[in-house]
Amino acid sequence: MGLSIGIVGLPNVGKSTLFNALTHNEVLAANYPFATIEPNVGVVAVPDERLARLAGLFESKEIVPALVTFVDIAGIVKGASEGEGLGNKFLSHIRESDAICQVVRVFQDPDVIHVEGKVSPKGDIEIIHTELILADMQTVENRILKLAKEARKRPELAPSLAAAEKALSVLNEGRTISSAAASGEIDLSLLYDLHLLSAKPFIYVFNIDEASLDDEKLHDELRSLVTPSESVILCAQIEAEVAGLDPQDALELLASYGQSESGLSQLVHVGFRTLGLQTFLTAGPKESRAWTIHVGDTAPKAAGTIHTDFERGFIKAEVVSYEDLIEAGSIQAVRALGKARIEGKEYVMRDGDVVEFRFNV
């Protein structure tokens, strides 16, 4: 399982600059609308310093981090659902993303065009919110037309038709499908195959200028615009500088701006929290590796992320916490201290568990 994040925003808000910084890519980042036509896709290793420590203990030949995929699409403008700009057809490229990240322009720069004529984070957020809802309305209306015909012959489709009609009602009110699902109004499982955009968790990235990095009042005002959704506040230009440096130099540059971690690290952490994800670890002479699972997954479910046979034939798991392993210095020492646990099918995994699964083929 990997984390997939679709990046949206108005033109010229810094989407492609941020994408380049996150993925160390070199897509076009130009000062005019619609510089991005085809979607840009980048797969990035999740920063995880634990893997290097494990690789040292186990003399692993390879380190395999968890992965996150970023998909950057063309800028969306007001009226996109009616064909303004490049229209909204590009939204199809992020329908299967796990979460949507809206990049919001906060920085002031007279040399960088704003398609609405002024910098307004609140206004930009509302435009994207509206366009995603309108795109979902088109999708749901098409589904209703299809289901209305099929349900006459197949009564079992009635619940799906009712869910689609309720979804359309919610969207017509200007509400997201995720908010209706949270309140119990809609059963998302009946709409799952539509991959509705407004049903996805949202993350916001506020792209500020360097001078505003320590403006906590501004940061609080920006966060208040999107609460309870999570947000990251960064300067995409600084992130672009950091991306071209080796890790130690990057940390020093970030520290000079009063930051302890890169925008990539911040965004990945927020994405994991938003989607309820965590990682467990495996280690040995061949590789030290991070695996992404959901919070609450049991040991057999986690084993299945490695191979489906592991889940089907699960017997038990030897589990050690990463902290105990590092403190003890070896797996043998952890076992001698009695801190290696044998867990069964009911064990709920924890972030940072170092695991060896035992199973029948």
C-alpha cells in the first residue's frame, strides 16, 4: 500500500514548483496559466531515519522506504466545470488518489500573475471547493441516469440509486460528500466506484514568502480557514532550494529559516495522519524495509501487505519495538531482555513495530 496525493490549485500558485521540490523532478514551472497540461507523476521515498539504523544493525544490503505518489494536474480556474480555462477534465487524473492537496497562494509577487487579479487564500479555497463539487455533480448525475434505467429491471440496485440521489442533494447544497458521510447521511461504500473528489480527505498547503515564515499570527489565520482539515505552511521557493542539496546541507539551510524538517516530511506526516496510516518495519541481511498499513490493522493484515500468502497462512509474529531494538543493539539482545513478543492473529500493529512473520505456505 502506498500513499497517493493529488495536487490541485489555481494556476500560478506554486503547484509545479512544489511538485518539483517534493519529487526532485524538473517539470515546467512557468509564470503563465496552464503551464501544466499533462499530469506530472512523481514517486517519492518517505523520509524515515529508522531504516538506516536498522540497516546498520542487520548489515542489510538494501534500504526500501515506504513510498508516496504525487500527481500534479493543470490549474483549475473559476468556471472550469463549464469549460473555462482548460476545463475540469484533468480532475480525472486524481480521482483515484487517496487524498487531495490544494496548494494555496499566499505570497505576494507583482511579477507572478494571479488569475483572479488578487491574492486571496480564502477566495482561492472557495473556487476549488466549488469546482470539485460541480465536477462530482456531473459524475453523480450520469450515474443516476444509468441506475434509474437499470434499477427497473434489477431491484437490488435501489440502495445505490438512493445513495446517488442523496449525494446529488448534498452536492446541490454546496456540501462535500465527505461531510455527509461523516454525519452518517451517506453510505460511501455505495458510491465507492465513482471516486468522488469531494469524498476524499483534504490537505492544504499554504505557499508563503520567505518573510512570512515566522509570522505566527498569519499562520494561525491561514489554519483557521481550513479547520478541521490539516494544513502545511511552507515556502515553495525555499523547498526548491533544499531539494537540490545533500541531506546535511539541506538540514542546515532549513535550520537557518527556523525549520526542523522539509516540506516533504511535513506533508507526508500530515498525509499519514489524515488517512490513518502508519508503518511497520522488517529487517534482515537482504533489506531493511518500511511497509504502509492502516492504523488498527492486525498482524495478519499487515503480513498480507508483504504477500497474500503470509496473511492466509499466518501463524504468529515476533514483534519488537524499534526503540527497544536500537537500545539493546541487536535482536538477540532484545530477546535476552524479554522484550521480543510473540503475537497472534488478534494483535493490533503499532507504528515502528519491527516484525518477523511466521506462516504456513
